Amino acid sequence: MAFILDPEFEKYATPKQWEKLKAWEQHGSTRPAADAVGCHHAAINQAWAAVKKKAAMYGFAPEHGWQHETPPGYVVKGVSTLRDMQTGEARLQWEKTEREREGLKESVQALVGEFCDDLPTVKPRKSCPKSDNDELMSVIPMGDPHFGMYSWAEEAGEDFDLAIARRDMCSAVNYLVNQSPTSKRCVIINLGDFFHVDNLKNMTAQSGNVLDVDSRLPLMIRVGLSALRQAIETALDRHEIVEIINVIGNHDGVLAMALSIMLANIYEREPRIVVHDQPTPRHYIEHGKVLIGTTHGDRTKDRDLPGIMATERAEEWGRTKFRYFYRGHHHHDTMEMFNGCVVEQFSTLAPNDAWHNAGGYLTGRNMKLIVHHRQYGEVARSVCSIDMARDDVV
């Protein structure tokens, strides 16, 4: 069946999205359309899904009988339809609207998706460190990097800014990757609060706390993305497959999703990189008899996490023996066993800001590498303290 494009959708599409959709209409199939515009065929379907979602938010979804667009500044909250009991035809329809909110997850994801149309796509590497060591999986949990946080030594005990955050993280990852065995699979887990701030107000979205922020929001995104890409590239030098999970934190509920979408677009042609870009509060990875859950930890209690894992991943729970939940948020190391699952929270490389320093929150600062065997669970770990990272120990 030919793809027929309603011209009314154009107002909800970016120029590049509309170019993809017009090519689909012209060629009748996604693969030749993708060849015509020079993208992956999945990007055609992604563009159509994003445009339809954005249009529906403003009341235009003709396949569902929605033809009345909302006024500027409003989005559809819900639609009610009165149908004839005998024929099923719609007799009356009324919309519930509300003021458009910048924090609406659906609109944010759509906007980020549009932004990603202009991102460069990384070509696959020609060389690859071949490894048949599929028994081991190396995991690097990153506890709360807080890119964009500003700390002044005279006030908070230590200087911290974007440049320092990038240097510390990249140095720690470099050290840990060099300590890793040549396992085929490496998983980098950003445990949330990768970015210190999520908006132009320099305040936390949930509680409205004022934050000490270094530089401008676009520069923070640029430096943070660059640092994470360097960490991924470092891991690619040693491991055949590199996976990245960006957990949604309480400081970066929107930008955590954006970070995953950006990385998925940048590396869409690199089969050695897997980006877990689902916008969910928890992610899970399985390796033989090992099951690992990830979350930020601001909305759940540690003792509840095993039950959440067993419910959300019942089949994986049943076939695994070694179960772990990794979390961040509190900036210090703890480990406890709850009902067949080890819950571990990880410290951060970042120092205190002025508020935490005034409150006397003191903790060790490090990053870890954990090695899991598919039959025996965790078999080794390495630690890179903040001093080791800054001394550039290799």
C-alpha cells in the first residue's frame, strides 16, 4: 500500500523530517526513501512517528477523527467521543486542553529527536579488538558526575567546573579500562545526575532549589556529551561491544533522555555501540546468570528494589542467580543484600557544592570497574580514587 502524506502534517515537521516523509511518499517504501535522502531506513519511521505524535498533541490526528487543532499555547489533554450505539459513528466530540508545559516528556522527546536530525553520524571503526572472552562482562558505574556544577574552593573546600569534571571523568575511565580484562562486552552506566542542571533557571525541577552552575546550558551539554563520547571511545579500544545506559536523575530528568537520544543518533551506524535509550526510570542488563538493574535512587527505597526487579523482569529473575541493583543519588558507597539481590550505591568523583559542604556531607570520591562472569557473578573490581584520576595513574 502506497504511503500517502497529508500536507497538513508539514507544519509539525522539521525540514529534514519532511524531506524524509516526502521521499517515502515518492518511493513508496522506507528503504529506497532512506537511500534517496542518505539516512538509515529506521530514521524514516522515526520521523513519521515523531511528526504524528507532535501533531496529535495539538489536536490533529485524522486517522482517529481528530481534525480540530488547539489554539496557540495549548495542547490536547484528552478527547471524548459520543458514538451511535447501532452504527458506531461519531456523533459528538469534545477536546480537553491545557496550557503547553515545557516539561512535558512527550514534547521534549519529540523536540530532541528533531534536534538530532542535524547531529553528525559516526562511521564504524575499521579496526576492532577481537575478543572471544564472552564469559566476562566489564561494567563501569558512574555515580552522579554533575557536569555543570560550580564549586569555589574558598567557599566549598575545592574548585570544580566543567573543565575539571571532564578531566576527572575521562582520566578515571582511562585508568579503569586499562585495568579491565579483554572482555567482549563493556557496559558504561551513568547512574543519573550526569548534568547538574536541567533548565535555564538553574534550579532543580522538582524542589526548586537554586544551584551553583558553571557557564551556560548549551556549553554544559556540549562538554558533557564530549566527555561521555571520549569515555565510549576509550572503551572501544579494548572491548568489542560497548553499551551505554543513561539513568534519569533528579537533576537532569530531561537532559538524561536527550543524552541517550543524541548518542543513539550519533552511533546509529556503529554496530559495536549499543545505546539503551528507553526513557524509563530503570534499565536492566543480563549476562548469563547475572542480572543487573539500574536506577538513580531518588524515588525508591533500597529494600524495595529486589521486588521491583522480580516484578518487572520476572523471567530474567527466574533464570539468573546473581542479581544486582546499581544506584547513585546519595554520593557515597553502600552495599546491602535484600532478598536475593545486592543493592549497591556508588560515590561520585565530584566534590561538594557550597550547600552540601555547609551541611557537613563528607564522602569518599571514586569510580569503579566491576567484572562479572556469566557463571559466577562478580569476580573482580578495580577502584580509581579522585587522587589517582588526577595523578593520571595508568
